[in-house]
Amino acid sequence: MPPTPPARRPRLGLPRRAFAQVLLTQVTIAAGVAVLATGLFLAPLSGQLDQEAMRRALVIAQTTAQDPAIAEGVLRTRPTPDGPVQREAERIRRATHAEYIVVMDARGTRWSHPTTREVGRRVSTDPSRALSGRQVMEIDRGTLGRSARGKVPLYDAGHRIVGAVSVGIAYDSVRAGLLGAIPGLLAYAGGALAVGALAAWLISRRVHRQTRDLAFSDISALLAEREAMLHGIREGVVALDRGGRIRLLNDEAGRLLGIGDEAVGRSPDEALGAGRTTDVLAGRVTGTDLLTVRGRRVLVANRMPTEDGGAVATLRDRTELERLGRELDSTHGLIDALRAQDHEHANRMHTLLGLLELEMYDDAAEFIGELVGEHRATAEQVTERIEDPLLAALLVGKATVAAERGVALRLSEETWLPDRLIDPRGLVTVLGNLVDNALDAVAGTPHARVEAELRPEGRTVVLRVRDTGPGVPEEQRESVFTEGWSTKEPPAHGKRGIGLSLVRRLAERQGGSASVGAAAGGGAEFTVVLPDALGDPVPSGTEEARGHQAPRAL
């Protein structure tokens, strides 16, 4: 048989649950405070009771000394157990509950005492200070034990000192007063401790509900795991408090939004400025998988409220996905165009075959020349006016797609652009989105036409795209640049309403603008101004040398 493992010894220490730890800590603090308060109260209480007893003894002695019969008896009678001084002193002692009242003459001989055999004897303590005319308060030990004493001089009718009066309050009565105060004090302390324990229990219950009965070590571990998770995931997380201020921002959210830790404690309006991204984070725009553009990034945002009145927003970067989606759309369009060209090419090959079979060789050669020249003319027209190879390639491809869709894509007579673009890819994005938008707007309409114009103004590039479509109503000319706004059905890969918004953001990022108006003769005209888009100023007169030619179909 395997050896039996030794029994585990119980560990002494704090409980693991946060509720029990908080309750135990607060009860301990309340008990400590109660004990400390009791000790602080009792420490001066003994001295205060001594002072009170001595003052009481002094008052009784003063009252006794002011009795004329006492001074008269000391002067005219002898100290006897049944003399007038003894009787008067005992009467006062019984009335005031003093332990003793001793009347003495100037030699220190007792004329009164609770024990009658002490009458006529000398006092046991030094009476010199009282006989010299001073009042005395002290705690001292005499024939009757320890007592609080008050001594005063005794004057005759001529205000001469003829003796002294000593009054004692039994120290046992002082201690009894101290002990008698303790039960009440402990009752108050116990009541305070009970109230403190109840308050501790209520606070602990609240902590229990808010921490879900987790141990502090578990809470610490959860916080560490949360920090690692928030800053490790490739999704932006922004937490807002009930006042709408940012209280947490992970690394990915800072990267996507272009802000840092300085945004914590500020509202989205203060940290990001006006825009759709701000509206989504602030909850002014609601929904799921909301599209927004921040800089050159396309983001998908979701916002969820929390129990404390705040909210948590998540951000995902869809820039690459949107780019791939646009490329997919372009690929589909190109495939459709190639399919149509393939069909058209087959027709042309059949025509050429027929001409050859009919031995019409000259006509066949002329037919081939027309076909080759048509494609060469299209490419030459673009490269003459657009010197940047990326833009030229884009327009040639768009012209082919437009022709297959029954749309005439033209370059205006003002079009000319040198090969000095600082960011040709950004201009490709802007022009491609505007041309695609125009082709979608005029597709299926009679005499469909799209005209593009690109020209420099110093270092600025001005781009216009006009179409013969239905145009954009005036009240919607700002809405078309809003993320998610579209009149078209969404494609399979995602949502629409990104292209024009991205165009405006790219323009504004360079300090430019994007706007839409009505084109001459109907349709829409989109205008984009890109400052400092060219590396060098355009040489004077070059644009005029490029010719004021009529627009030609590509």
C-alpha cells in the first residue's frame, strides 16, 4: 500500500475572502479604538476624582471654620469627647458624609475626632501650613488611613489664628467613584463597538457584492491579467466613465486613434475633436459594427454600456480589409470586362477569319490596324496628359471598365499632371473612389458620360470628376461624405459608404478639402483640392503648351 500522506496542518492567518478580511479588519480597528478611548478617558479620571474630593474636603473645612461656635469652643472650653466642639464637628461630619472633621488648637491638639479617644491628643500629620494661615489640599495617610484632605486656619472674632480645621474624605470613596464610573463607560464603549461592528458588516457586504466575493489576491491577479490582456490584444479598447470621460485606453486603441495617455480623464470631444469617431465613442451614434474613419484608417466600432453608467467601446482596423474589398470589386469588374472583351475579341476574330477566307487581304490588314490603333490611341491619350505611371495605369483600366459598362470616360481639356507627385498612392485612392462612384451613378443611363480633370496650381493638385447621373440633392451634399452613407446595396465583403468619406479624410489630412456640387448640364461634380501634393512648382507656360484641346474619349 502507498504511504498515507501526512495530514495538512491548518494554517493560521487572515481569511482569503475579501468580505471576511474587510469585516475582521474593521472590527479589529473598532475594538482598538474603543479600548484606546476607554483608556484615554480612565487615565485622567482618577486624578480628576482626587481633585474633586480634595476640593470638597476644603469646602467642608472652610464651612466648619466659619462656624463661630467652633472658634469660641476652642477658646473657652477644654478638649473633651462630649464637649461642644466635638458635638458640632460630628454633626457637620454626618451631614456632609466626610470621613472625619478634626478641629485643633494652635498647638495641634485635637478638639474633635470621629474616634473619641483621639480627642485631646496631638494630630498625626503636620498642621504647620494651616496654622500659618494657608489652605491645604492633599492626599495623605493618617490614623484613619489614606484620605483626601482639606485644611484651613481657624480664626477668632478678632481674626487671629486660634487653631485649624482638617477634613478628610475617605480614599475608598474616591476609588468607589472611579470603579462606579467604569461600568457605564464600558457600556458606552460596548455600544460604540457594536455600532462599529454593524457599520463594518454593512461595508463588508457592499464590498462583497462589488468584488463578487473574490479574495484580494484574486482581485490583484485579475487586474494583472486584465492589463496584460488589454495591452496584448490587437483590438482597440476604450472605457468611459459615467461622465463620458475616457478612463482606460489600451495600446491598440491609442495607435488606431492617434492619441496617448494624455487623453485619459478627457471626453472624446476633447481628445479626438469633432467627427463620427467621436460621436460613436460618446454614444451619439448607436448600432453594431459602425464604420468610421480616423485619419487614413477605416475602423469598425462597437459600444456597450456598463452597469456603473459608463461604456466600453471596441475598435477594429478594417483598412486592409476595405482595401482588399475594393480590390476585389475592381477585380470582379475587370473579370466582367475581360469576359466582355473575350466575347468581343471572338467576334473580331470571326470577322478577320471571314475576311481571310474571302481573300479580302487588304480589308483584313486594315481591320487589324484599326483595332491596334484604337487601343494604342487610348493609352497614348492618357500618358500624354498624365505623366505619373500609377495614375495613368488607373485611368486606362477605368476606361476599359467604363467602355464595357456603356459609359464614356473622358479627360477634360484642362487635364495635365506632371510626374512630381509626393504621394501618388493617395491620389490613386482619391481618383479611383471618385471614378468608381461616378460610374455607379451613370451606369444604365442613356448617353452616360464621366469626365475627369486633374491639373496643378503651383504645388496644389485640383481634381474634378463630373458625371451625367442624377446628381446629389443639395440637402445631402454633406451627408455623402459621412461614413456609412450610401444609396447602393452593400457588397458581399462588407459595408458601403466608406469611399467618399475616405476621400474627404485624405484631403483634409493634407490640409485640403473635398466637396460636391452640381455639374453643368446636370449630374454631380466632385472637387478635391490637395495642397502641397507636387514636389516642385509647375514651370510657367507648361500647362498652356499642353494644349487647349477638346475632351477626348479614352
